[in-house]
Amino acid sequence: MTTPPDIGPHITAVTEALTGQGLAVGEGGAPAPVPATGMYAAVYFDPGQVTAESLADRRTMLALGFQVTCVGPTQTKCLWVAQRVRVALFGRLTVAGRATWRPEELGGPPVQRDDEVSPPLFYLPVQYRLQSTS
């Protein structure tokens, strides 16, 4: 019998990749404090899905979905954050004891403007999936 894969190291790998690109990152919301530039990435993770790698029912495959919401004071700066996120997640991430696929970019809607904050901010939620096996 195997134990289910731990999502914690996967979350760490994603967060470290983003901060490695010089991004301010908040898990589940804006980072504290919000940078003076108003540019940051907020990451939201799902609980992941564990599946069998073969008919032997060894449940070692993990697919972890997450959303990176890119935020900036202008549309251009929001898209700059999105490009830094893309660069950060373009290669294979390292998760100890796991073989990972490159994160898969699943897309999202166009940039949107939030007029409920002052000054207004622009944001772009982009969905990703990270898969791994032992």
C-alpha cells in the first residue's frame, strides 16, 4: 500500500519558481505587504487529484490545478506579470522524490479592470496544471 502524494512540496515548487522571477507572491490572495509597484501574483491551489498510474492501482499520479492571478496598475503591467509567470512555469519544476511534467498552461479570460478598488487595478487569472508521479 502506498500513501497519497503530498501537495505541499508541489505548492512550494510553484511558489519558489514565481519568486525566483522576482515576483511578489501571495498564496490565496495579495501578498502582505503589497509591493509599492502594485504588481504581484496571487496563487490559488486546488486539493489536487490522485489517480492510478497503472492497472495495478498504484495511486501515485498527482494532478494539481492552480490559478495565478496576475495584478498590475495598468493593463501593460498586468501582462508583464503574466509574462514573468509564464517564464517561471515554462520549465520543469523540481519536487523531491517525484518526477514532474512541465506545468501545463490552461489559459484564462482577457485582462479585466477592477474599478471597486482605488486606484483601479487590472487583473488576469491564468489556470495551470502540474502533474507528477513517484
